Amino acid sequence: MIDNIIVGQSLGADELGAMGIVGPISLIFSACGNICSSGGAKAAQALGRGQRDRFCQIFTANMLFVVVSGTLFTAIEIAIAVQRSSND
């Protein structure tokens, strides 16, 4: 909220609009990072308890999420970049 006030007062309405667009995208990236870190923590707990099979399951699911989300984000960014370059 404070960031929006500062940007709106010092830079202007266009820059404030850009922050409004970027904010939700930033939250999506943060959520994916939190999911990955909590998966790693759960895997570490399972390994610490000696539950090797459970560790392998959690670690595999976590790495699958990382690869799938990374591929998805990359494909979206490439599509946006191609669309922007064709419009220029």
C-alpha cells in the first residue's frame, strides 16, 4: 500500500498502473517459491525421520512441480515476447 502511494505521488498514474499489473504476477511467483520451499522442508523432515520412501515421494513431487511450473512460466514468457515483437 505504501509503495503505491509513493509511486502514485512521485512518479504518476502510468507508473502506478504498471505496478498494479506487476503485483499479481509477483505474487504468483512468490506462491510457487513458497510451495517449493515447503515441499523441500517436508522432504527434509521425512528424511530426518528415516522415512526414505516418503522422502522420495515428496522430493519427486516437488521436483515435478518445479519442472512443470518452470516450463509453463517459460512458455508464457516466450509467447508474450513473440507477440510483443510481432506488434513492434
